[in-house]
Amino acid sequence: MTDVSRPISINHPPIIECGAGVASKVAEWANAKDADAVLVVADAFNADRVGLLGFGSGTKVEVFGDVVPEPDIANLEKLLALAGDLRPDLVVGFGGGSAMDLAKLAAVLGDGNQTLEEVVGAHLVKGRRPLLAQVPTTAGTGSEGGTRSLVTDTENARKMAVESLYMLADLVALDPQLTVSLPPAISAATGVDALAHCVESYTNVKAHPAIDIYATEGIRLIGRYLTRAVQNGEDMEARTALALASMYGGFCLGPVNTAAGHAIAYPLGTRHHLPHGHANAIIFPHVLAFNAEVAPERTALVLDALGTTAFRFCENLGIEMRMSQLGIPESDLEAMADEAFAIKRLLDNNPREVSREDILTIYKTAY
Amino acid sequence: MTDVSRPISINHPPIIECGAGVASKVAEWANAKDADAVLVVADAFNADRVGLLGFGSGTKVEVFGDVVPEPDIANLEKLLALAGDLRPDLVVGFGGGSAMDLAKLAAVLGDGNQTLEEVVGAHLVKGRRPLLAQVPTTAGTGSEGGTRSLVTDTENARKMAVESLYMLADLVALDPQLTVSLPPAISAATGVDALAHCVESYTNVKAHPAIDIYATEGIRLIGRYLTRAVQNGEDMEARTALALASMYGGFCLGPVNTAAGHAIAYPLGTRHHLPHGHANAIIFPHVLAFNAEVAPERTALVLDALGTTAFRFCENLGIEMRMSQLGIPESDLEAMADEAFAIKRLLDNNPREVSREDILTIYKTAY
């Protein structure tokens, strides 16, 4: 699990600006790169504060402000139509994971040379013309640090995943001022999502020392700062630390990825529409406990960083940790276990083998 | 010294390949990027093994194999003449810090749009056309991870420093097989150079948590693996760990940089031609001890990672730690102290104020 000689590919956005107010560096950088036409991809809330990116009147800025949570193909197609008209020199993702994921696809598909269907999978994107900048306004998905994008295929009830180095941002601006307005419940759920990325990458058969440094630092930062940010949204030190932790979680996803925690949490989202962060919060503490016997030192590091069990840590953040309280019928647990057990690509990453019965036991414990 | 909210710019090469044999990924990547003309910048030893980069007969590969240690303007000009003729699609630095530093300059100056004089300083380079890959064959300078290049102006006895984001590599290949042939003394001196980068960035007024993760991991890896690599050059795990540690040291140099250790070590190189790594090894342990009272926790982390004092750690690697044994006359210490005391830009980074008398005391202790 920790052999440094195992070959690995590590990807980072080459420029990361971090600190209060750095959102305006996007325009500075765009000017230096002669980017005259800019497409900002945002949800409605962030579309109203595009001014924070600092663009002046010399730049043509078009804002797509229609990003929806868990964006579907229709949402993407509307964006691609705009990108096709504008032919931007720069695409900026400005929002949470949904906005950033769509910005990645607008950057590589906006010119119309490839379709979504053609690039679903790994390394099928052939290139990218416009520059790509990511400005996260939540601290959770880590999309700003990674090479993946998810789009929902509503018709066939599946997620379409695209992975490509061409979707790695040229510039990431981590501006803690953008997250101060997040309500405590969102701060908590998104923060635990980032925590789950780090924990599941750290307790993972594919764990690697060159990625562990991000996983462990992310865990430590979240352990130290998430409660502070939930209690006081304007705590700039905590907000900055969480922005870094979220990106570190994103660094973990490409080369290592998550494991059983995310697999077992998925049915809570797909079948019962629980937000991704909340679903992870409910499940990953039980998976961490399940894995403890095969990864005692790593589990101890996590618990030490959180100062308590992962379950209590999440509960103390105000997260409802009982599935029974969230409208999930107990009769559905069997079907959920079937669904989770089918996600082999993540279960195979788990340091301890997970049977369908194990999954059912975890659901019952979490119920 | 550890305020996460202090704004910071962090740069990483976007693609890092790490592991035995990954040198050949340079050609794979170059092909995917349609790079048909390649200029490899190497010293004579590495020029003879350019085959390891994996280029096939379909690629026009020109090798500049004349890189000298501490390259001077004449060395650079010879390289630029070749680059001007070839107009490569890709420049590859293949060697130690000297080859990688020259490759950076060939990539940004090779087209002849700017001269060296015009870009000396920070952020004066206007752009770069060819791709840039770095393949280090020592583990020490960290040049592969950074944005700086040094050229010696022999005539005026000074170092010319160029810093530019355009000199950040597009791809870094950390291949431990390239360093197995390094003799123990070189492995030791270069490893301690990387250690000094990490230690001086960690005990630095500009230290930042987002850089500390590289500094501390670099220190831990060197503490754990450098002695092994010196004792058995073919220890692939140790060689891989040191390649990562060296790059982490490079990550520290841009946003934080070194401090008094490097400043006080410089005169050993400029006046007495001691190799850079050896000079740092002699000095930084004394600076670490000098700083201990103002940075006790950070000093403790370093000593814990090394398992002993920094002085003993270097001595155990077989490094001659007494200046008196290296042909440096005691009568020169005063003039050396004057010279080191003038390097304000690094002394100002030191967590404890350093007087000229302090420097002289350190020289006398190290003598």
C-alpha cells in the first residue's frame, strides 16, 4: 500500500493562486495571455458575482449562469451551443463541482470537434484550444484539481464520466472569500466530501506516498478547520485551509481514487437523492471502522487528525447520520446493497475485501 | 511563519511521471503532442544515453551534449545557436541542474525573440513556443520542479538568475534508473542539497503550510532513504524516494526559497569552488542549530526525520564537514563573512536575525 517505487502519474494544475481576493487574478492572468473572449460557466448564484473575477471592459465576457446540480446532458448541450457561438479564448468554471465539471467539457467540446459520446471514458479527448481556469466557490468536490467530469444521462439513469489530461486547469484560484456565504450545512457536507476523498485514497490498495502527502494534509486540515468554518463562516483562515484540503482531495482522485466508502454511498444519491457530501458522511465512517483491522496505522492517523471517531466528527458538525431519519425505507437496503456491490471499480480499491453482506451490515449499522 | 491565509502562488509541472523506466514516456508524450523535432540538452555522460528517452526513427532528435557544470554565457550561447537552427517542437533537459537550467533557457530564448540580458530577473520572459520536458539524472537541485535558471557571467563574476513561469516544465519524468550509476559521494552531496532546500524553506519567515507539505515530506524521505542510496546505489526504492524529495525541494524554492544556510554556503562555492551540495552540507547544520531557539518545533521535526543531528547525518554520509580539510585558508573567513552578509535577499528569509558576526562564528565552528 505504500511502495514508493510503484510507477505513478501525478497531475497538478500548473498555476494555483491561493488567498483572499485571488479570484481577480483570473482576469490579470487572462490579460497576460491575450484572452479577449471569456466564457464563465456558473450556477445562478455565482453568475451574479462574476465581477469578482476582475474582468475589465476590454474583455468580452459571456456568462452561462444555468448550471444545475448534478448537470445532465441537456444542461451540457445548452452550454456547448453557447460555447460554439462564442469560441472563447478562455473558459472559467465558477461554482461548485457541477460548474467546474461543465467548464471542463465546454473547454474540450465547445469547438464541436468531438461529441460527449466520443469522449466518455479515459483519455479519449483529442485536445483543447481555449485556456481553462477553475474558481471553486465550495470546498468539497476537488474538481478544480482533477481531470474528471461527470454528466448525468437522465434517460438511461447513469453517470457519464470523462477523464482527460486536457481537462486539467491551467489556473486554479482558491479564494476563501467566495465560500464565506455558504450556510453551515453545506459547509459541513462539502467539507466531509473532501474528507472522504482524502480518507478513501489514504486507506486504499492503490495508495502511494506521492499522493498520501495530499491525503494526509487534507485530513489534517479538515480535522483542524472544518468545525471552525461551520461555526463561523467568516473564519478566513479556516476557509483557506478547507479550499486547499478540497483541492488536495481532488489530487487524490486521479491517480488513486476513492474506495468502498464512495461505492456504498452512491445508492443514497442515485436512489434517494441525498446530496453527495451527505451520503459520504453517513457511510465513510463505517467503512473506515470496517477497514481498521487491515490498516490500523492509517486509521489511527485519521482519528488522531479528527480528534474523535469519524462518526462523531460528522455528527458534531450537525450532519444527520441516521439513514432512517432521511426518508430511506429499510426495505430498500437489500436493493441498495446489490447496487453498491456492483461498483467493482471502487470496491476493488478497498484495502479489506467487501462482500455484499458486509455492505448490507454497514447499511443496517448506519440506519 | 505558518499562516495559511497568507496569499501564495504555487506552481507545479502539470504532468509528473515517476517510476523505473518512465524516461521513455517522454517520447510517448512527445508523439501524442506531434513534436517532430526535439532538442535534448545534456552533459557528455547523458548525451550517450539519450536512447533511454525512447524516441523512434520518426522523430528528429538533436542532442546538445556540451553542458558544463555551472554553465556560463558561452555555454548557453552555443546551445542557443543550435536551438535557433533546429527550431525544436520540444526541448528536453536531460541531466543535473545545469542541463535542466539550460534547457529552460533554450526553450524560451531559442527562437531569438529575447536575449538573456532582457530576461534576467523575475517575470520578464514573454512566452515560450516549444514544449519543455525535464528528466533529472541526479536528485538534488530540484530544477525540474521550478521556474528558475542560473547562468554564470564569468567576466563579471556573478550569477545571472532568470525566473519565469514560462520555464516551468510541461512534463517531468522522475526515473530512478537514471541515478543508480551516481557514485556515493555525488549521491550524498546532491541529496543534502535537496535536504537543505527543504529545511531552509521549512525554517523560513516565508514558510507556508501549502509549501511545508513538500518541505516536510522531502526531509522525511531524505532522512529515511539517503543513507540507503549512498550505501547501495541500486536501491530502487531509495532512488525513487530521493527523486521525489529533490522535486519537492524544487517546489519549495519558488514561493518560499532558501534562507541563511544557502547565503552562508555561497562563498564556499564562489571563492573556493566547492560543489554546491557539499558547501550546503557543511553550512546548513550549523544554521539549523543557530535557528533552533526561534523554531524549536520545526527543528525537532527535522532532527527526528534525520534520526540524529544534521551535522552527524551529513558526516555519516561520508561528507567531509570541516572547511579546514578542504583547502580553505582560515585567513579568508572574514572576507567570506562579508560576502555572505551581503546576500540580504536570503538572509532576510531567516527566522532568526543573522549578523555578520554570527556568520563568522558559523564559519569558525565549521572550520
